[in-house]
Amino acid sequence: MTAANQIAQNAQQAADDYVSYEYLTVTAAPDRNAVLADGYRAFGWELQDADSRTLRLRRARAIDNKTELVRLQRRFEAQSAQIANLDAAPARNGRIAALSLGLVGCAFLAGATFAYLASMIALMIILAVPGFACWIAAYPACRAVVAATGRRAAPTIERLYDLNDDVCRKAHALLR
């Protein structure tokens, strides 16, 4: 074998060994990182690096069924976003309820203050009682709304996790 043939053969072997990668960075809540890392693995992504809010992934560019994998991955991402939104809904709705009650209480107490300044003591008492009641009721209302919203969202979240599992199974089957 001549030196030129050996160089050409080594170059061909190096070209065959070369793998081009595509990269993806995903930002998520820290409690969702493990679920997302497992899910993205089904689409051929390898976890390169992770911190509390970011996953850095890579996969080979030359994979079979890439268009179908991308379509399934988009579905996975959309369903994962829905899950994250539904997970955040109870706290968000509870906070809105508590702040709304607190604001209504402030309005009543503002009216009570103006009634006091106008020397209308009876009106002041009538307005102050519901104002303080709204303030006191804000925390229990928040807890009740969080519990109710969480109970309503739980079946939908489970259904979305099942759908994501199906999507990941289909994607994994395409990679084989």
C-alpha cells in the first residue's frame, strides 16, 4: 500500500468517524429538569450539562426519521408547557384570590377612614368590619383556592403525562 493510498484511507476513515451534532438549551423550573431530561432522551438528545434551571443537550444531526422526531418533540414540548402551566395554576389562582380579598378589604377600610374623618362613627364601623374580615379571610381563601385548583388540575396533568409518555415511546421507537 502506498503512502498516498494510506493517507486517503485514513482520511476516509476519519470522515466516517466524524459526527456532527445539533445543540439544544432548555430552560425550566428546577423541579422539572429530571422529567424533561428523560423525555428529551427519547428524541435522541444526550444531556451534556445541567444546572438548576437549564439543560444543555446534543444529538447527532444525521438521524433517521428526523422530521417525525421533530414533530413529536414539538408535541412533547407543548404538552410539557401545559403541564408546567397547570402546575403553577393553583399557586397563581390562590395568590390572585388572596390579593383580591386584601384589596377589597383595603377599599372598605379606606371608606371607614373617610367616614371617621367625617365623624360618621356608625358608618366607619359598618365599613371597617368587612374590611378587616376581608383581610383575615385572605389567607384561608388562598389555601382553599389552591386546594380546589390543584384537585381540578390533577387529572389533566396525569393525562398530559400519559400523552407525553406515549409521544416519547413513539419517538424512541423511531430511533431504533
